[in-house]
Amino acid sequence: DELISSLFTAAETWLNQSSVKKILGPLSFNINQEVGLLIEGFQTPPNIMMPNGKKHYQYAFERHGYYKSMDIYSYDMAARFKPPPLMTKLLKLLPNELKTRALDKNKIADDLETLRLIFNDAWSGNWGFTPFTKKEFLHLGREMLKIIPNSFIQIAEINGEPVAFIALIPNINPIIHSMNGKILPFGWVKLLYHLKWKYPKQARIPLMGVKKKYHNTKLGPGLALKVVDSLRSPGISKGVETVEMSWILENNSAMRNIIKILGGVKTKTYRIFEKKI
């Protein structure tokens, strides 16, 4: 307790001296990365690019005057599922001109920029939104493409106009854990072996977006379901059995309804705290 108190005091003192008036976190560099403190769902290990923690961390924050700012959720769903009637109905509302395609390996930079623009537009009204910069998103995309096939990124277009996208990434955390976190000298061989011949059975959807002009329209839910559906075949062909959709803001009722339609089950809750100083 004394050590934890010293850490909070040191951080708050430094921030106070820097004229900061409010603390928000835990966050990585911004809200588009690893965020939140795990408060529910300790029985299973974290998925890739998701934080972990101990139960007593929550009480440490609360004891030092921090209170809930926002909760975010993780959901699990089966990769193989029979589209429910409501999903089928919503997909039928989509125009015939709608097509989905994988990321174009010959136009990676252009397609990543398309994804960035859709994401920034789709999420611009959400709590805590921070837009991706072009450099930041290009770096993230190229890092992801080192471990995923192009088919794990799907783009929906209407008459050639990109309107939605989704990305899937394999959960390599168990592999990294079995290597004790060490890539060198031979850990990379084990990682490549799994990605080539023994693909992870669990994956995560870390990025997804539907253009804002389709929000609150009859096409919006269908577009979200369409890009999710477009990932089923690529994922199943690699042996993926379960998919985590994370993270989802507690007040994002539209996305939570989509996940409910797909049969998703909430598995973890993360909390972002705040404190005025």
C-alpha cells in the first residue's frame, strides 16, 4: 500500500507542477491504444493489445480519490455461427451496389489511408475520441500486416465509395507467453510456425467503422453486420474458432446491439478513471 501511494503521489505531484487539472486513465499514449483497468473478467487471460491487471488495482485507484469516468467492454462470439433472422433481414436492406473486398496488397498505403479516414469519421462523436494521424495509422497498419493476411482487413464499398471496414488480428498472446516474452534468439521461429501451420484459434477485432452519414439510418446496422460477415470465411479458413470484439464503450448502444444480434457475450469490463487535481 505504501509503495502504491508513493507512485500515485509522485505522478500527481509531477502533473500538478505541469499545470494539469484533471487526470484520466489508465491510458497508453492515447485512447486508440491499450486503455482501461480490468475490473471484471480475471478468469481468462487478456487478448492481444488488451491490458491486464490485479483485482486490488481498482481499490487502489478508488482509495486515492479516483472515480469512474467510463467503462469499456470485451465480447466473445463464435467464428462459426448461423446468421440469425434479424441479421439476414438487415443484410437484405443493403443496396446491390455494395461490395466487400480485402485490403489490396498493391495499394497498401492508399487502403490504410482509406481505413483511417473512415475510422476518424465514424468515431468522431464518441467519448474520448482522438483522431489517428496519417503517420500513426500507417505504422499501426504495417505492424498488423506482419502477422495477418490481407483478407483479415475487409472494406465495404457502395459504387466504389468506401463506407465501412473491419480488421481481424490473431491472438498471439499465448504463443508469446510460452516463449516467456522472448523473440530472440529462436522465439521468432516458434511464432512463424504458429502463424504458418498452427494458427491461433482465437482472434480479436480491434478496429471497425461505418461512415458517420450512415449512422442512425436503416443501412447502418446492415453495413456493420456486412463487414463482420465478410470476415467469417477468411477467419474460419485459418482455423479461428472464437473472436473477441473489443473494446466497446458502455454508452455505444448501437455497437452493443450489433454484438447482441451476433450472439456476443460480454467477458471483460475495463474502467477508465478520472480525478481532478
